[in-house]
Amino acid sequence: MTNYTKLPAILLLADGTVFYGKAAGKIGTTTGEICFNTGMTGYQEVFTDPSYFGQIMVTTNAHIGNYGMHTDEIESEVIQIAGLVCKNFNIQYSRKEAKESIQDNFQNENIVGICEVDTRALVQHIRNKGAMNAIISSEISDLKELKAKLDAVPSMSGLELSSQVTTKEAYEFGDPKARLKVAALDLGIKKNILRNFQDRDIFVKVFPAKTSFQTMDAWGANGYFISNGPGDPSAMPYAIDTVKEILAADKPLFGICLGHQLLAEANEIGTMKMFNGHRGLNHPVKNIIKNHCEVTSQNHGFGVIPEEVKKSDRVEITHVNLNDESIEGIRVKGKKAFSVQYHPESSPGPHDSRYLFDDFVDLIDGKLVW
């Protein structure tokens, strides 16, 4: 295990608020939009979720790193968060199956963090003031210098980030002899989404974010999937056009998270940056079609505009968030297309929503209609 000395570190928010703590991970400086996740477990899946690209993560659970890092629990090949803020950064870990400590992992992947911070006060501040940019440094102590660097960081609004996390080349996942084939547009896809398709006898080909519908269609898929991912959906006209072409061809389509927002945009429904996004494992959602509730795993800072969804004659609302009544699911009238804002693959999180993958199979097979 790497020797670890807890040097002083600083967290500076865009509104001038300062938190002092100790260095975690690599010694250095990092910037990004600060956000918080309320999950009690699953920190490794969170860190490697491409939807968090460009964001500094605050974990509300007191202990991070306590069960180590394991290669089987990654959602992408690298850590995607821009930095970490936590209370207790645990170098020693309890799980025998773990491959390395969180400190070794962060150092190997050049991730800068800060620990021994009052995360309760920090989260309360973000809840009241809204999402904002921040900077962490364990090498610069001058606040004016940090403020100058922070001022140069662009707002998340208007940022197109999926092209930075997508696969460079198309690849296949699952059994080529599977009963169904699904073409997935990779805007920041998670490995456990692909595993859920594989579990349902689906062979997936994952395409780079800017792949045309014509290229995907040439593969001969039975259905299309639009993945989760980072950034502002309104800054992705290329993906919106692709979704429109899939709809025009009347192909079965399923979207998750960013894919949900793009399906809305493709139907002339706008999206917005939320004051504070939804990030955690215990968000209650009501399926108003089936009249049941489910506990969901969520990670998004943008959402569809509720008023525009309600006024639209193109889509029907299927799911609603029980905390703030935001729109969590839609389906397109007269088309074989639906989406949800949350993460039914639920890694980490409860498995209440995995039925949506079964619904997609039924949609492809013609057993589900609306």
C-alpha cells in the first residue's frame, strides 16, 4: 500500500465559500461542478459512472474506501469524477476480495480529493445555494490564485461532454447467437446496462456518440438504446437528430437518463438545468401506468421541463418523482419508444426498476403496445 501523508487541502466554491481539510488521492488541483450523492454504498460504481464526468463528487456517507476497490465493480474503465470531497477517506479496507485501496486507486488514476471536511455543512450549503463550480487543491494555498483558476471553468450549462467519454470504436457485448440484437448509442453508457441486456438474451453493439442512424441501422438491430451520459442535452443536436431518425423509422427505442432527455428534445420538449440534481439510491418514483411505486437509483443534473411535457400532444407521462413531481418517464404516442430519467440497471441501488428492460424486450417482440 502506498505511503500516505495527509497534507493540507482547500475546497473553494464559486460563491467564495471555503472549506479546509486534508489531501486525499493525488496531490494536485482539480475543478468541476460540485454535486453530492446520498448513497450509503457503491462508491466505486459512482466514481466510474461516465455521467459524473466533469463533476466534483461530495459523498454524504461518512466512510469512503472502507471496503476497498474491486475490478468487478466498475461502470467504465476509468474513474470519471473530476474530484472527491468526503468526511473519512479510509485507506485501510475490510474486504478480502478488494484489489487495492482507494488511495492507491486514486493515485494511479490521478484523482485529486479532499477529506476531513464537514460534508453535512457543505451539502446543506449546496442544497440552499444550488449547483456551482468548485476547485480542490492540495498544492496551492493562495485563495486569489485558486479563485482565478476557478473563474476560468465553464458552466455545465451548454457543455457537450458525451463525445469526451464515448467509445472511440464500436464494440459488441454478449452472445452473437442471442435471440435479439440492440444497437446502443454510447453517450456515457454503464457496464451494468449492457449486462442487463445480456441477461435477457440480447446481443448489443455499442456505437460512438456521433454515429449516424444509417450506420447503426445497417447492423440490423431489433431495437435501439440511447444511453446515459454527462453534459447538457440541449447542446447535443447530433444525438437529437439521431433519435428523431429512429422515431421516423418507427424502430423500438429505449432511453435512460440523458437518453430520456434526448427523447424529449426530439419531440420538441425542452430540457433545463436543475437547481440541484438527483443523485442517490433512494429516490421514490411512481409508475402511473401500473399504479405502483419503486425506489430508484438516480444521477442527473438536467431534466425535462414539466410544463412542456404536460402540454405536449406527442408524449404521455409514465413516471413521476414523488419528492418533487419532476418527470421521470415518458412514452411517445403512436411510436414504440419510451424512456426514464433514473437508472433501472441500479448499480448501485435497489432493483425495483429492472422490469423496464423486460418491457423493452416486450416492446421489440410486439407484446407491449400503447
